[in-house]
Amino acid sequence: MAERIESYMNAEPPTTTDADSTVLAFPHRIGVTIDCPDPDSAAAFWERFLGYQRRPHSEGSAYVTVECPESVAGPPHLTFQRVPEPRTGKVRTHLDLFVDHARPLTRQMVAAGASQVSVTDAGEWTTRVLTDPAGNEFCVIGPD
């Protein structure tokens, strides 16, 4: 495993040929899409706690996107995608919310429909694993 990581870290950037010289080597923006049964309610929950703003969208759309305002540090946008199947296992990607005071935010999130899964104390800061109302895991990280 360490050899693979070392190989990845020391890899040369991709090269282009004349045939693909107009193709960008890297994306110009990266977004995060979260599967859920109800994109409107998921977007409302995250708008409240991230300070993001909802993009206009068609009523009943399978997608609802919230965008990061310039005054907030975070991914440029989150898109909530309607899917019919429920989550059946641990999601390998999740949001980490770094905060100055974890306990008050966690209480507010639980009151708004989140569920607390676990708490890990690491000295000066604590990691709280929660699920949003759609069951997607995320962490609130910071001192109490």
C-alpha cells in the first residue's frame, strides 16, 4: 500500500498530444452529489446548516443544488439527487464540517432531523458522526 501511495505522489502529470491538446488536463470545478429520496428536503436541511443558497430548479426535478456563497469556505456546490433505492451500507465519502463549537451545532442539527451515530473524543476536539434526515453520514468536528 505504501508503495502505491508513493508511486501516486511522485507520478508525472498527464501529458497531451496534438490530438488532445484542446482538452483540459484537470477539471475546472468539482462538485459533490448526494443520493437521497427527497432532494428538496435534503437541500433545505443543508442550506440551513451550511449557509449555502439554492439554485433555481424545476419543481419535481430529480436534482436540487445548493451553492456556496463567496463568504463561506466549502465545496462550490452540493447536488441532491433523487434515487429510489435506500442506502444499504456505509458510504465511503462524506462531508466533514469543522466548527468552533460542536455541541450547539449538533443539537440544532438533531432538532432539525439529523441523528447522532457516535462521538469520538480526541483531546482538544471531538468528532461527532451524524446522519442527515436522508440517512447520509457526515461529521461535525471541533471542540465542545
